[in-house]
Amino acid sequence: MTRASASPVLFGAFDRHNFGDLLFPHLLAALLPGQTFECAGLAERDLRAFGGHRVTPLAAGAAHLIHAGGELLTCGAWEAAVMLREPAEAAEIIARHDADPAAAAEWAARQLGTTRSVPYVVGSNALAPGGKLIFNAVGGVGWAFLSPTQRAEVKAALKGADWLSVRDHVTQAALRADGIVAPLCPDPAVMVAHCFGETILQHQQQGAAQAVRAAFPQGYLACQFSADFGDDASLDALARGLSLAATETGLGLALFRAGAAPWHDDAALHESLLRRLPPGTARLFPSLHLWDICALIAASRGVVASSLHGRIVALACGLPRVSLTPPQQGARPGKVAAFAETWEPAAQPRSVTVDAVGPAVARALAVPVGVLQDTAVQLRARYLESQAHWAPGLAQ
């Protein structure tokens, strides 16, 4: 049994390799100086080699518990458990259980050691007496797709919270329809350039980021896409759009991965895209280190990515950005589009299909620098304004 924490606990999905989740504990620690935090998730993991944290399973009796951010409100137990496995093992598990929801749920409960159906959401029963329960800029755009059991479980936890904020209008409206009022707060990653500008600059001047800068002295676009784009039609269309952008701008293309956990980014697909691009226009970015990825983005001329936090880090750095809509998205709301619609000016391209990448990049690069910088400043102010409502309650 994991011991109870005498320190405030940051809780989230930082027990797997995903860009945004690796960032959250760093940001909260920097934004709440004077506090010593423990990082908790669903499994014991050590991601320090990638710039992350050593994470322990959550135990009852936390002094205070802060859901640090992310799409926590709608991450089911099956998805959470699979994403904590190694990719090859995850593929075998999916093949074995994906067609049998009951078996999948039983397997997930055994793996996670909890019967919570939405396991990254925890209620006040995890707190020590007098502890505060905080939900900080969390997301849940798939709320309508939760089962009644899942929705009831999450609602019970949210109603016991001392503070709840959400990061997009889709989540806010869905919760309001279920009787839960939550103010908006930008994702904590809007603070990354403010909190870690020096760290990012150091990583620009060394290693993988410096190699990309040397390879493309004329500048480059930082490009990323998830395994959702792995079909040949999507890869072909993405290659056409990026080739057009490279030709029209003279910029290089740096292909990076924003997550190595299952259902995130696939290195083989990035290699497949590279083979489709004109020789000399693109190169793979090999590093999975958090600060190397931030440095790659910050030194770029803009970002083309399916990753929400690829977009938000670009926003925080005052850079152009274009987000990719997965081909399977359909009418289902997406967290990237929801965030952009909530916080960004209409002049800034939001989510586009792979067929529209080339023109979208041209529009993004035409957005005035002043508009990009103003958005970054405004969202930093909005984040700090929200944090001021709950942070003083953590003082011991």
C-alpha cells in the first residue's frame, strides 16, 4: 500500500509518455513556488529520462489533491490501462480484449488496482481531513459519450471539489447541461514560455534541437501527427500539403513525436511520411525529451500538429500553428478544436483536414506577429487569474 502524502499531490496521467502530461507537474511546481509536491498517477513510473517525473500510485490521505490538467474527465479505465503498457504489449492486449467490453473492464480494473471507471478522476475520499480537492483546467469534450455509470461517477467527484475549472467551451457546456457549473481556464501549458524560457533556450542550443536548426538555417516548421493518420490516403495528403508549404515558404520540415505511449505517435509512420516528402526538405527529430520538444517548437517558424500541446506550446511562444483533424473524427467534438475555438482569434487557423494543410499553413504564417503575441499574453493573464482562486488555500 502506498503511504499517504503529507505534501500536496499533483495527480494526472504523467505516468505515461505524452507531451502535455509530462509538462503539467513542472508547470504547477513553478507556478506554486514554496510548495513541495508529490506526483501521483495510476502506476509507478520513472519518466525522468524523458524530462518527466518519478510517479507513484495515488494513495488515500493526500494533504491536498490537484488534478493538474489534461483530458481527465473522459479517459476511461480501458484506455488508461492500455496506454500504460509498452506499445507491442498494448497491441496484443487490444487484440485480445477490445471486442469484449466486459473482459476489457475486468482486465483494466486488475491492472489499475481500482474499480473507478474514469480512473484519473478522484473524489474527496482520497483526502486527509481538511484537504482541498482541485480540478485545474481539465478537459472532457467526450462527455456525451460516457456511459451513465461513468458520468455519475465523475459528477460525484466534481460536486465534492473545492475548485473546478475546465479548459474549453465544449466541456463547460456539457457539464452545465448536467448541472455542474465550471468557469473556463486556459490549459496550464500557456505558461510554459513564461516559466521555462531559459530552460527551453538552453535546449535550443544543444543536441537534437541544435541539429535541426543547423540543418535548416532558413527556418523550419515543426510537424507532428498521431497514429490516427496512419492510412495511406492520410499520409499521401499530408505529404502533399507539407510539400506545398515547404515549396512556397522555403522552410524545412522537422517531424517530431509528441507521445510514445500507445495510441499516440508511431515512429514508423513518421518514417513513412519522410519517404513521401521531397529529398532534403524534411528530417526526423529523434528526441522524446520534454525540453528538446519544447525547444524544437520554440525555435521553429510555426507548428503543424495533431497534438493539443504542440499547438499550445506554439501559442505560448507566439508562433503560428495549424492543427490536424484526425480522419476518423467525424462529428465528434475534438479537444484541439474546442480549445482553439474557446481561446484563439478567428484569424488564427484552427483544426483542418489533411487535404487543407498547405493553404492553412499559408494563412497561419500571415497572421500578424502582434496578434500572436497578444494572444499569448492574454492567456497567461487568464490562467493566473483562475489560479488565484484556489492556490492560496494550499498554504499550510
